[in-house]
Amino acid sequence: MKKLIKKKPGQKRPERQAAMTRKHIIILILLIVLNSCTIIERDKSPDSDSFSGESENRCGDGICDGPENSDLCKEDCLLNTNADSENEIDQKILADEDSVLAQIYFDIQVNRAGGVGDCGQPPWGVDHVDGGDYSCTPPKYWYNYALSATALQNLQLSPSGNDKWTLAGEKSGGGTYQSVSASSDGRRICEPEKIDGNVFEIHTDGYYQDGEVFISLQADPRELTSWECDQGSSYERETTLLLIDWAAAMSGNFTDLSLKLTIEDLVSPGVYQKLITTSMNPSPENRDIVEITIDFTCLDFQSGGVYNSIPCPWE
């Protein structure tokens, strides 16, 4: 952030000139403080590409810029606490001596294999928010799509007696589609030409009791798909394809975004990690492949805008 200071013409008196000089020095110091940031070195896996240090305008390029923030892109912006809103959240939690800060992060990957098959079973086969047609005249020509999204929310952990802790989201969490694509083999009457995914909010709550963390999530990610038909007509449809497979993979119910973390998911003090990989949508073979990564971390705020993982209060 740079401020443009305009100089007015005319000779200044010596005492005023000295005062202005002191003022400039104070402003310069403030600018240096405001523009300072905490440098976080990301761990890179052995199989990952080398980090170039240049923005690619996407989540995962190692630079927090553009529309990215700690709610929308954990990989680039997690632990970046320069934003006033983030500091307000942290200070509110730190003010309560009994409360602990935590974060939950989701990485969702959904891939559907197109091809010839049956009409499908509910909820799969839905291609718009108002429902789907499961009584089509076979065969059905399924189209391919690949959806990738991430979501993140800060949590406040508060004791509620009897070795129980409540989990409550601080403000609204954020989610975003990292990539979306769709295609078909040309055998459908109407073909998907373009698919877009919007940012979305998430709301998390839950509790810890008897060695298990129960998490309930509310989210409504939606896609907008443009279609072109053989007769030259076109239309758009809003869908919830990501949400259906995300929920079904986590809970077995396509309307229920909940899960349970156990001691088996505790990979290090204060860090739970769970990987869910499954296939679904028999039509007749399963054609939806879903992979979900969940990270739940208890955190401690340090000076300089840095977070460190710490054992959760129940460990």
C-alpha cells in the first residue's frame, strides 16, 4: 500500500518544515509495519513440482493473491493473518482463556466417467437443482465431468463439562472450486459446453466426547452449466453435483455433510487427518469416483502472526 503525498508550492517556515519531517518519518515507519508480513515456508512432497515463486493465479501456486484468502485457499494463505478480520477472530478466541483455536480444511475431488449405461439411481443422474429424470428410455449417454474444490473454516473449541468440548465456527467459512470441466462423446441430444463453479460459504459445528470428534457441516456449492442441443437451442442449468458426492462419501447420505474423527485419524499431536476414497453411482457400474481429504488442527497463536499446531485440549 503506497500513499501519494502531494507537496504544495511555497516556502515553509523552519519549525513547520521540521514538524513535517517528523511526520514523514512516522508515516514511513507505519508503512513499513503495515506492509510487513510473516513468511511461511511450505512443505513440498517429493513428488511435487519445484516451487517457482511466481503467481499462477490459482490456488496451490504458493502465492496468496487475487481472490485467494485463508478461507478460500489453505495451501497459499493459511497462517497469513494480516487481514483485520482474521485478527479480530483470533483476538476474540484468545480473550477467552478456556477457548482454543482450531481449523478444519476439506479438499474434495469428484470425477464422473461418461459413457453408455443405465438411467441411474437417485440421487445420481441429477443434472439440475430441481431433480433428475430416472425413468429415461435406455440407454443413457452419461457425460464426463471433473470437479475440484476446497473449503476452510476457523473453529472455537470451548469446554462444556464432563470431558466434552463444543466446536463452533468463527464467522462463515469459505469454499471455492479449484477446477471444473465437463465433456461428452457427442451421442447426447444436448451436450455440456461450459461449466462454472462459484465460491460458497460453509458453517461448521460439532463436539468432542469420549475420544471422538463429531463434525457437522452446512454448505451449498453449486455449478452452472451451459448446454447446446442438436436443433441449435441452448440453455443453462444450476446443479449440485459436487455436493451430492461430497455428502454421500462422508456420511453415506447425499444430504448429510457430517463425519467422525477418531484416535486412528490423529497423525500427530493436535493434527487429525482423514482420507475418504469411494466409488458410487451404479449405472450399471460405479462411475463416480470421490476422494475427500479432511484436516482438523488445533492451533496456538504466536507473536508475529504465526500459528503453531498444538495438542488439542482433550489429548
